[in-house]
Amino acid sequence: MDQFTIEKPKLSAATWLGLTLISDTDVLRSKSVMGGSVVKGPPGVVEMENLLFVPGWRCLFTKDGRRVEETVSFGSYPGIRPITAAKLAKHDPPETSVRAEQVIDEVVTFGGPTIPHYGHQLTDGMARQWWRDDNPSLITAPLSGYQLALAEMGSPRRIISPDRPTLFRRVVVPLPSILTDGVIHDVHDMEHRRVAETALVRSDFHPGPRIYVSRSRLRSARCVDGEQELEALLSRAGYQIIHPQDLPLADQIAAFNRARVIVGCSGSAMHTSLFHLGGPLNIVTLSGPRFNRRFSLVDRIKSYKATYVQCLGFTERDARGAISSMNLDMARAIEGLDIAGAL
């Protein structure tokens, strides 16, 4: 650490609700960046009649085309600040003019949306899978890639996703176990745990006790300038560098259960922590000044130690305004990892 000169304010740590943020004094004053509420027990189930499924949308509709609020892809309840109407309408429009082309009388259970994004699938996409019954599971799009692996390793269920507008006479709707404004139910990881139990039996991957979850080989957005230098330093310190996209899902899950220290930049791969079954684990996430609260919500229902080190800066945004590039402040990262007990 002597080779790094730290010109910014000395980092310090603050803990709220069992989570630790390592940053400078200004950021530590903002307690709203972390936390959230944990609700014990399941969120409940409702039975509904004559719900319309329309391919391409993530929610269900009434027979006359009105969105059924209990089925929206980003769950919110009355009394919880709802997600912005524009963002919700992108995948869950308030109404549709489409009418059913077929009717199914068999009782089905709404399994939730199929979301291509890995992190959102593990959080919002699986938010209704805490519920188990013998009904066919209605999902909003066919499964592919890692989603097939999740379904195959999880609870046995018959999955249906019609290719045309369909009216279902009776639908069991489990309410979501994670909500938009910082609420999570402690049953949220029930299906993740079932998947993990199968994955650990199948996987022969036994990483070292300390691993770094790398983004350096990703071709997609949010590349991290300076990450390869950090990888070299951590490798010399005994870390095994893993690239999740090169590993089968079962091996990724095994890594998050068999390692004792996991470090990585904030991103979807860190949501694999949902599959952690227990035992000593220190997860240190390198983050920017802001991050998706779903990370801290997940941490609240797990038993591992969670720490966030503020050492990433956002340098570029794409045409949609989304972050496309980040830079790593090496000095702050090393100091934060040292404070977190990861070096």
C-alpha cells in the first residue's frame, strides 16, 4: 500500500442496519444510500379470474384490457412510493387494446416476468417464486440461457408461456417479495436456496478462499478503467480471478458458497450472493457514490458480511443516459479493501 498516494479525504467506515459503507465523510452523512426494510413472512397470495396474457408485456390485464397492478414486473404496494410511471409503462403498459385469441380454463400460477437482465431476473423476475403449488407456472416470455439452468435446478414445475393473447379463467397470483422502494420479504431467496442446493451437488468447482469477480472481459456496457491493474494486485495477494460469463451457472453459485472473501465491482454478477446458503463469507463491493438499493436489500436477508467501498467514478453515459464507463480510484479501493478486512 506504500506505493499509493491518497490525496482525497481519509476513508472511514459507518454501519447502518448491519451493512457497512466505506467512504469519505461527505458520503457517510447520507444514510439514505443504504438500508431498506425487511418484512418477516410471505407477502401473500391472491386468486383472480379472467386475466389476459399478452406476449411482449410483463404484466397481466383484465379481460377489458386494464393493467392488473398485482402483476406488474417491479412490485409496489399502496403506501410504498411507486416506480415512475414512465419506467413501469415501458414493460407494463396501463392498458391494452389486444383481445384474447384463446381461453384456458386450467388454473395457473403467475410465475412473474422473464427478464433478460441477470440481476433483475434474480431480484424482480424471481420475486414470486417463493410460492410453490402444483399449478402450471405462467411466465411472460420463454426461458433461455441461464434462465433455463435456473428453472432446471429449481423447484419442479410445468412452465407455460403462450405465443398469442390468452385469457386465463383462474390465476393464482403470489405477490412479489421485493418492492421498488426498499422493502424485501425474508422469503425472497427461498427459490434461490433450492437452486443452490442442486448446484452444489453438481458443481466440482472449488475456488480458492478469496476470489475477485471480474468485469474485464465483458464487451457490454459499464467497463471499469483500471480494473486489470487491481486484478494484478489482488492476484499477487492470493486472490483467484473469476470471469462469471465463462463459468456455468452452477459453478458461479458454487464460488459464492465455497469462497470466504469475495470482491467485485457493483453489477449484476454480485447478485449471485442470493444463492449463498450460509457459512462465513465477507463480500466487498466496489461501488460508486450511488448504487441500486436492491444490493443492500439482498444483503439484509443473507447471513454474510457486506461492505461497500466507494471508489468508482462514472465517466461516460450512452445515448440512453445509462452509465457506459467507470473509472477505478486504485488508492481508495486498496484502502477500503484493507479497512474491510479483505487484504
